[in-house]
Amino acid sequence: MSTTDFAAAQWTRATGAGVDPHEYRRVTDGLTSVADWGPSFLLTGRSYLQRADDAGSSVSAGEYLLMAARWFHLATLAPYAEAGRAAAAADHALSRAITVLEPGARRVSGEGFTGWLRGPSDAPGTVVVVPGLDSAKEEFLDLVSALLARGLAVFAMDGPGQGVLAATSVLRPDYEHIVGRVIDALGVARVGLVGLSLGGYFAARAAALEARVAVVATVSGPFRLDWDELPPPVRDIMSQRAGGTAAARAFADHVDLASLAPRIAAPLLVVDGDQDVIPGVTNGEPLARLAPHGSHLSVPHGDHLLGNARADWLPHLGDHISHALTGASA
């Protein structure tokens, strides 16, 4: 894939994650090879670290640090020998930002997970945000903000093979065990779950098998994967994150919600973009249809993760989660 094609493919994902579209164009227009992606995005992230150091207020410093975290995370999306260093830089920048902006937030880590719990200590409900195949807690800051604005507490996490943990662990299909440990560590009786991309599978599976999940939403989550039909770039990423090709194939074989969907007792919202067509991936309509309390929101112009259609689904998802946890839609 050419640099231009790769940058175009990542366009709505990057802008949906919150980077300035004009700066994204300036950075990617200067690339001569996909191999330059990681170093160029790291360099851009470091420029925001410098701005944070030079900022005249803690608020400005924190905002610059959040932007640095976004750019460092996006550096990991292309093949890059030092992707682990970029993920660590994203994690560190996010940690610095939250420490500056939200002194009451706390880092929570345990076996197979790490993340930040944000929001009021007396929040009426807690939401866990689950990333996907090559995403991380730094990617979905706008979603977290939408949930925080509703008075909820939010735990944005990295799990096995994800984000800062990708360097030391591999993907595992039985994510319900990770979610169970998260709930134990947070010390709450029940949670809402939001899963994005492959995280949608993780969230739906956990909702079927972990009784403390009170409400769930998936965004661009797969109902089923067919390894032989997946595009080579997806197979390559999965192989890297799962610990080899054989492990990735075995992982993909687990991704099938047909038997689990009827066991999801919690209210379920499935969000899909009609333009999100990936060979080997069955999108979420069957999940919504088979779940006892499932609903399906299909956005005709939405792409994968619907970064090009935020207004068409994000408020609805926030209301869905908030209503189930608190009885109010705002």
C-alpha cells in the first residue's frame, strides 16, 4: 500500500481520535514511505511534549499532553520496529495529562489490564471502555469525555496484547476474565461496557458471561471472523498481537458470538457503519438480533469506528449507557 493510500485509510480514525485534520494532512503529506509513519508521528508527539513543558498554565499543559498521547498512539498503526516505545510514550503522556488535569483520577492495574479511572468518586455508574486489535486507551478520549459529561465514572483500559501491554502480553479471547478482574479492582457492583472494533467482541462476550455487566454497547465490533478471508494486513496485525500466525488463526476461530448473543441479558446497543466492509468480518447486526435486549444502529455513511459520523452515534450511545446505569438519559 502506498503512503497516500495508507494515510487515506487512517484518515477518519485519526481525526476521530481527536488530532487536528489539517496537521494530520501536513504530517502525512510529507511522508515518502509507510516506514516513515512511526518516526514522523513520534516527532509530532514530541513537539506537543515540548509545548506542554513551555505552557503557561496547567490546563494548557494537560491539553498538549493529551494531544501528544494521541499522536504517539497513532504512531503504532503502521509497521514500525519501535512501536512498543511509541505505545509507552502514549501511556506516559496520558498519565501526565490526567495527573495535571484530574488530580482525583487514579491509575488502576492488575493481572492483564491497566488504565485510568476518571470521574466523580460518587458517580452513579461506572463504564469500562475496551479497545480493539490495535487500538488503546489513548484513542477514545472523546468517547470518555462524552460519558464523563453524563456524570459517570469511566475506566479506559488496555488489556492483553493492547496498548502499553502489547509489548509484554498477547491477545486472549476469554476477555470476560479480564473484565471480571477489572470490576473487582474498581470495587463496584456492576458496570457498563463499551467495546470498539475487536473490543466489541470482547465486550459482548463479557456481557454474556459476566453477570455484573449491566449495559453494553459495541462500535464496529465483529460478530464473527473468518481467518482465511481476512485481508493480509489484518492477519499480520493479529499475528503480531496474538503471538504468531497459528495463535492468531486460533484466536480468530474463537470470534463467533452466535452461541453467546442469546445469553446477553443486559441492554445492548450495536453500532455499525454501512461503509465498514472488511472481508472475513461479519458485522454486528446478527448480534443485535440474537441478543434478548439488543438494538442496532446502522449509519449509512459510517466507516470503521465511524470516525466520519460521530454525531450520528456518540450521543445515542452515551444516552444508552447513562439511562441503563442511572435511569436518566443525560
